[in-house]
Amino acid sequence: MDQNFGSPEGCNLPLPNGTMSLSFYSRSVPMYKAATSYISIIVFIFSFVLTVTLETAAQSDAEAKAKAEDLNRQAILRIREAKYDQAIPLLNQAITIAPKFAEGHLNLGSAHMLAGRPADSISHLKRGIELDPSAPEGFNQLGVAYEKMGKVNLAIEALEKAIALKPDYALGHFNLGAAYLWDGKEKPAQQALERANQLDPKNNDIKLYLGVLYARQKKYQKAIDEVKAVTSAAPNDQQAHLILCRIYLLADDRNAALGMYQSFKAVNEPLAEEMYKWIFSNQVISAGGLIGR
């Protein structure tokens, strides 16, 4: 058989170490370059398509988030107007458009709770917390929802997490103090409520709860001071006036309670009549049930 040893194509002798022949290598170079070019083109096309897809998805996500935030703003206005049943559909739409919109879930939970449906709020509040576990407001709202459901231990657990995230969170301390108060744990209740009062000294709700707590502890003068601060700041707060009258009776200061009755008899007869029942009845007055939650 004739072999052309003078040309590379006819040289099939193996190279050292068993590598391919020179003739095969020389024929493979153009094929390798062509394959490399095809791969480069494919990679470029794939990268381009991926970039466009990601940019389109990002733009779509941004538009969805903007729409969800707009619906959320509309819902907040309804919540401030106590139009909870109008806020809820807006928030449902917001989290449908943007399922990972934490604020939308939290506000939806709050709207259900404010509408008197705390059980319906739990799943939304938990989802909001899952999406944004660094927000103390979520744990605070979850704690209030549990408290309204009578699950005080779960409420305390959630509220403790809220103030752990934000130690100067006055509302969190207040709700924690209220939860401890309903659970009959006066010492931690006092610590939480006094801390809340330090952080937000103009909050009348905090002062009323402190007044009730001090009355239960028979610290009547401290109780009177806290509640009188509320009646001075909010003269039309009937609940505060009734609580103050009742604390006077607990402190055996019948004259002070009678003075409140006389002063309100001309300007607010229903309130005066409520005081009258306490002052002139033989009913035993206790510190329990001074305030509703």
C-alpha cells in the first residue's frame, strides 16, 4: 500500500506518549475553531435573552410593587377613617399583585383586627412577619390580636419580641404592660407601663392603665395623679372621669367623688348619674374591671 510520507496528511505515526498524530491535529484545528465560534455565539444569545428576561421581570416587579404601594396608601386612609371593610379589599388586591409585600400583609391583618376579627388577622400578620422579621410593628400587632383572642401567653411572647427589636418602642411596652395586667402579673405590668410612660409621657391611654394598676396596688395617690393628668388633658374623656371617681371611692375619699358628681350634674347628666350609682349605692367597689380593653 502506497503511503505519502512527504505530506503531513499521510503521516500517521504516533507522537511520543501516545498522543494523536500530527496529521489528525492539523485537521482538527479548523474544526475546533469553528466549534468555539458556534459556542460563543450560543453563549452570547443566551446571555442576551437572559438579560432581557431579567430586566423585563424586574420592570414588571417594580410596576407591581408601585401599584401595591398605591393600593396600600388608599387602604391606610380608609383605616384611619375606621372604614375597615373598604380597606380590606384594597389590601387583598395589593398582596395579590405583590405577594411578598410585607406591609400589605401587616396592614391587612390590622384591618381585620380593627374590624373585630382578630382570628382572621393572624395568618396575614404572621406572613408579614415572615417577609420582614425585623419590623417590630408586626410583632406588636400580632400580640394585640392574640390578646383580643384571650391568648395572653402568645400575646406576651409576641410583644416581648417587638420591644427586643426596638427597645424604645413605647406602644410595644404599653401593650406588653396591658397584657401582663390582664394576666394578673402586676410587677412586669408596672415595669412595662412605666417604661411606656417615660417614652411617651403625653399618651393618655398609658396613664389610664397606670392609674388602674396603681389602684389595684392600693397606691391611690399615684393612681389619682395619673388619671387626673388625663382628665385635665382630655376634659371630655368620660371613661377617665368615671375611673377617677371610682378611685376616689376606693381611697375612701367620698367627698372628692361627690364633688365630681356635683360638677358634672349640670354639664353631663348621664355621666353624673353613673357616678351617683357608685357613690350612693351599697355596692362594694373594687379595682377590678376599672377599664375595658
